[in-house]
Amino acid sequence: MNKPLISVIFAAYKDAGFIEENYLKLSRSKVKSEFIVAADEPKPHLEFLLKKYSFKVCLSWKRRGKWRALNEATRVAEGKYLLFIDADTKLISSLDDIVKALENYDAIEIRKEISGNSILEKLVNIDYLNMFAVAKISEKLNSCLGLNGAAFAIKKEVFYALDGFRNVINEDTDLGIRLGLKGYRFGTAGKAETTCPKTIREWVLQRERWATGGAQAILNSLTDLAKKPVLWMPALYLIFPAVVAFILNNIVTGDVLTKIVYLILPLVLCLPQKVLFLVLFLLFQERMIKNAIVGIVTFTVWAIVEVFAAKKLEWKISYLLLPAFYFVYSPAWLVLSFVALLRVSMLKLAGKSIKIKNWNP
């Protein structure tokens, strides 16, 4: 019997999510395929689906950790290609689209959008636009800064050559970085919809995990990544746009505006008292004004870039939320990442292990 061309691996923790919907759609493809479910602690509905359909099952009644569960699933995969899909992600594209892309690339990042209507979901959708823009830049530069494990595909021989997923927090980011550093061909193709946290608390917990795992992956390959500023600098700007204002506000000294005011002050001594009061008031408020100017200018530049990216990638975002993203969401994400980087760096220097809630090593 001929082996399948592609092995579709669904990752599930407790809930079934979109597994049934994805299976019913993808199983209609003319591409010869097989379906594998890597499930930890399945709830009754997920158990029912595992019995209902002809899945290969890689099951654990205890939580193994995603990296281990997926590695175990790949050992029973017979396909030339591996397509990983999280249970909370719905693939819009066909298997034909994925297979066609993998004929030209060793691994592909699948475009993922957030379809929710809440303000938080719309903000996260802007975030996902930026992440995908980074993937497009990486594709152009023939490199990779990470994969989003919610949905991506890779040649099985390449996956094995990279020794699969490693015992790290962000196993997908780590795999993507190693893929790029080893010179494998990386591209983008396909489309999917995925979910995101519904509350601020859930978002913070998720991003703390992402930030810690991202810091771990970056520090593990820091020397090699440092040699590719053309890759990580635009990525840093797109994912953390607030970093520009942060740098400018801490590098550009407050003396600049002060000196300018002192230079023009002699020219305005003949002006009315109210005008002089205004000048002195502005001098007193120089730091606030400087920060405001920097914020407005950097936001305007970023907003232009963001609108261009959304138009270019045909990505639907809420333009009215761009200020909220830049001045609130992005700084929060930046601070979480910065704190995580410091913490992971100190733990690494001290030779201690990294522990984080809701992650199994």
C-alpha cells in the first residue's frame, strides 16, 4: 500500500477544538494523507472523536508537554511532509496548497488570523499581522526567526535532521530558529484562523510564557543571531514598535529642547508677559513635550508602515485601534518580554533551570 504524502498532526490538550472540522475538510482532499492526534488528558468529547474517526492516536492520560507529545506523534507518521495544527486552530487552505508550497520550501509558516470581535482579539490580530510580516521578511532573506506552532508544515526529513522539537518552553520558536541557522529554505503559504486569550489575565499568562520561551530560544542561539541584524532589527521593530520611542526617549537628552528655548529666549524678551510665561512653562514641561513629540512622530511612522503592511498582505485590522496597540498593547508586550529576558539571562548565568506555570518539561 502506498504511503501517505502528508501526515496531519493535531495537537490537543483536553479539548477537541476544531479537530473534527479540520478532519472533515482535509480528508476530502485528493492528496493522500493520514491523520494523527497527539492528545493529553482528553475530555469525553475528544475521546469520542478519537474512536469515531480513523485517526492514529498518540495518547497520554497525563500531561507530557507539547514538545514531547508531538515528537512521539512524528514517530508514527509515514508521510513525506508533516503538517502540525493545534486543536484551537482552523485551517482555511487545502492540503493541496500546503503540499505545493513544500515542493519549494523545507518548511512553511501558515498565515494565522484572529477572527474574534472583542477589543483584545482585534489587538491580538494586529499582533499576528506583525508576526506574519516578520515571516514574509524572513522568507525574502532566506532565513527564519521562528515558527508559530498553531499551524505550520515541514518536510519530515528536515524535521528529523533538526532532531525534532527540543525540551524548551517555545518548542516552535526554537525549531524555527534552528531551521534558519542551518540554512534550510523557509517560506509562507496557506491560511488559518486561530483563537487567542479572552481576558487580560489570560493574555498576560500566555505572553509571560511566550516571552520566557522566546528569551530562552534567543539566548540559546544569541551568537549566531547577533550576526544577522538585517533579519532581527526589522523583526524587533514590527513585533515591538514601542521600542523605538523607548530608545529615543532614553537616548535623546532633555537638554536639547532646553538649549533651543534658551537660544530663542533673548529674542522674545520684548514680548508680552503672557507670552514669556508660556515660554517658561514650556521649558518647565520640556520632558513631557519631548516625550509627546517622540511618541507622536514614532506612532505616525509606525502607523504608516502598519497600514501599508495590512494593505499589502490583505489583512483586515481595526485601524481605530492602532493608537491603543502602539501606546498600550505594544509597551505591555515589550515590558513583559524585557523582564523575561532579564530573568532568563540571570537564571542561565546562575546555571539554574527555568520554571514557568502551565508548562511541563
